[in-house]
Amino acid sequence: MLKIGFIGVGGIAGRHIANLKQLGRSEFVAFCDIAEEKAKQAVSENGGNAYTDFNEMLDKEKLDAVFICTPPFVRAEPIASASAKGVAIFSEKPPAFNSEQGKTGVNAIKKAGIINSVGFMYRWLMTVAKAKELMKGKKISAIRSVFLCGPAVHLNIPGWFFIREKSGGPLMDQAIHVLDLHRYLAGEVTKIHAFGNNMIQPKRADFTTEETIVMDLQFDSGIIGSHTHSWACDVAMAQVEIISDYSRFTIDLFANSIFGTLEGAQINEKMTDNCYLTEVDNFLTAVEKKDQSILRSSYQDAVNTCAVTWAGLESIDSGEVKTPLRF
Ligand SMILES: NC(=O)c1ccc[n+]([C@@H]2O[C@H](COP(=O)([O-])OP(=O)(O)OC[C@H]3O[C@@H](n4cnc5c(N)ncnc54)[C@H](O)[C@@H]3O)[C@@H](O)[C@H]2O)c1
């Protein structure tokens, strides 16, 4: 049984805890949250010891792996501390808040030689694997995607999400998932041009982020792409469309389906896999076998996706076309 600790026991941690329980190959050894009641609640439900200081937890407990599920403004330090202790890391996205943190994290993890994975769970979806298979040998011209949901309509998620200086806004927090798929399917991004607006929630002290973003992308491969993202549309959807000379098909991330036209034939498949479960299952296997190669989103690769979001934010602010850094 792998000995697991958690840093941050909020929304996403609950999902990982449930999946770890279902997989049944790990033991909950420690939970840390600055909100002590959350750490204690997790301990009462799952066992282990409660902490409010992750450095103390890492000092006192012998962990095989740690799940870092804090907000992004508490990401660099847990990554540095866990790396220094040689503990395998599953980090939630975004993996770093800025390029300096990304570079430091990549170096620390490399030096420690630990198993590392970032929560880009859509890479594990069977529909995404199917899309990759269908793309093989085809001349892909464009990828376009859209992700709409309503937190800026309802203001019903923790307030830090709406502070761009804490979350990076919809781009760094959520569009990052789809931009990661763009990279996974089309390769590295060379140029990005992005715009943002606030038609529903004007910017103010407790809402400093753009709520809707549109961006154009150019890839090394020659493919061009676009992504539209909104936190201000309560008619949710998340789709990625692949465009080729005789094919056009769409991955629906919420419905977990893939549909469209493939060289004259209609495709319409619905899958039932749980990508959150699959990513954690594979992370545990990688730790058990000490095999990083089976993982689809290493920390370094994830920082390269993060760099696309940083370039996007710079483009929104400057109005200029930007080139993402590479790590
Ligand atoms: N992959 C996904 O689909 C997905 C979904 C939701 C959230 N996330 C990511 O997970 C991260 C957390 O999001 P969430 O929705 O769970 O947020 P949350 O606010 O619900 O939970 C974060 C928890 O971290 C705790 N925390 C803050 N500072 C801490 C510190 N110094 N030490 C220990 N604990 C600390 C908070 O008290 C809180 O309980 C974010 O980066 C978010 O982008 C990913």
C-alpha cells in the first residue's frame, strides 16, 4: 500500500480521495490544510494525521506520494518541499504561477528524480485517444475549441478564482485544460493572440479577471487553432473540433463523446470512462513501478502548457502576438 498525503483538502482533493479509495491501493497517512477543520474532517473520514503546515507534515510523515491540491498561489513551495524530501508528486494544475516558478519546479523535480504528474485528466479520456488515432496520417488544418460555464454568472466558486493575481483567471485556471489538449493533439504553440472582456461582471476589487477570452494559436506543425472560453455563460459546453480535408470531428469533453464525419462516414461514439480515476490509477502505477514513462503529463510538459496561458495573458494585456516560453 502506498502511503499518501494531501496538501490542500478542498474541492478537487475530495474527488482524488474518492478515486484513491475506489482504487484501494493506498493508505491515507496525512492531510494538511490551513483550514484545520478541513484537515481534521478528512482524517476523521479517511484516517491518518491532520496538519496545518505542509513542511511539518513532510518532516514527520514518511510518504510515498503527495497530492498537491492547493490554489495556484500555493504551488511552488509545496513542490519544492516535496521534491527536497524525494516524495512523488501529483500536482493539480496550473503547475506554476509564473515562468520563474516553473523553471525552479522543473529543476527541483529533475534533481530529485521523483515520479511527477499534473492533473491534466483530459489526456486520459478515451475520446481523446480515439481522436489521436483518427488524426493519424491525416492533413489536419485547424483545431478549434470552446469551453463555456457559469461561475461568473453565479459567483458560486471560492472567491480566489475571480482574482487574476491568485488564479490566473479562466485562462490559467480552466482554458489551460483545453490548451493542454491543443498541445497534446497538435504539438507546440509558436504564436498566440488573445482578447478578453467583462460584459457580465465588470472588473472590481473582488473580480479582477477577464471572464471571457478568445484566442488564436499557431503551432510548430503548421496547424492553426482557436479557443473561446467563458465563465459568463450558464449554458455549459466543452468541445474540441479537428478539421481536415475530408474529415471534421468533435470531442465533447462533458458528454465524453466523439462525433462528426470521417472521410464521408459518420462517427458517433460515447465513452463511459472516468478520466480522473484513470489519471490517479496511472499515477499510482508509476509510483509503484518507479516508471515515469507511462504518465501523459509530466511536470515539465505541464509547465509548457502553462507557458501558453502566460503568453495568452501577456497578449490580452498588450494586444500583441506572443510566443510562449519553452521549458
Ligand atoms: N483538474 C480539475 O478538473 C480541477 C478541478 C478543480 C480544481 N482544480 C485545481 O485544484 C486546485 C485547488 O482547487 P479547489 O477547487 O480544490 O480549491 P479549494 O479552494 O476548494 O481548495 C483549496 C484548499 O487548499 C487549502 N490551502 C490553501 N493554502 C494552503 C496551504 N498553505 N497549505 C495547505 N492548504 C492550503 C485551502 O484552505 C482549501 O481547503 C486549483 O489549482 C484548481 O485549479 C482542478
